[in-house]
Amino acid sequence: MTETIAFGSYEISTDPARLDRARIHRWLSTDAYWALGRSREKQDRALDGSLGFGAYDTRSGEQVAYARVVTDRATFAWLCDVYVEPGARGTGLGTALVTAVRDHLEPYGLSRVLLATHDAHGVYEKLGFAPLARPDHFMALTPGGPGTPSSPAPDAHAAEGRA
């Protein structure tokens, strides 16, 4: 089921058929610090496996913003790839987009919705996001990083001999 929400001269929709995949890829791969150089194939796979939100100018019909949510729709969600094109920034559209995401996820009764940001803490804090209360409970696996099979920890060979 898709939703459409009006916001001034914009509308926010969860209809995947409306997403302008080429535009989203261009925005993220050339202008979003977290996704610079992301391939179109990888971006399309990410979009296919996620819940996408598009914001559209009601006059032109063009997509002007995007957000993506990775979720099981039961316990967890990761809000990512939030992007508002430069011409639509400063209008409150980014806040409206994230509000639409938050409100859309609310009926699922999720235990946690996470996001990562380098520079937009204030935007997200207005909508109820807060720093992790217990960051020491969270860990991350970075494939190819230290200790992974493709890059063993310095003492991995010694540990293998003890098994």
C-alpha cells in the first residue's frame, strides 16, 4: 500500500514506481558524502531491497528528495540515503520527509530506528532521534576491515595454530 502526503508545493510518496532511479543515483553518487562513487547497479539493489520515499514538486512532477529505509517491518529500521536536492533545501522539505518516514514506520511498533549522520543532528533531533544511549552495545562489521577473512587480524595465524 502506498501513501501520499502533501507538504506545501510538494508531495511525499511511498510509491516505488514514482522513484526516479537515475536521478537518485546521480544525487547520491556525485553529491552525497556517504555514497560518492556508488555504482548504479548497487544503488538499484539497495533501492529494491528497501522502502523508498520520494518527494515531488507538484508543479513539475519532478522528484526533489529521497529517503530510504531498510527494515523488517517488525523490530528494526535503518533510515539512510536522505537527500534533498539543493534547489529544495531550506524549505522544510527534509524535515517533512523524515517526519513522513517516522510516521509511516510508527504502526509497525519497531523497537529501534537508527540512522547515521555527519552534519544533520539538529534536523533529526527535532523529530525525536537522539544519540545512542549505550553506544558500547553496538558493533559494526566492515567487510575487508581488520579481522575479517579477507584481512586477518595480526595474530590470526597464531590463533589458528591453537585450535
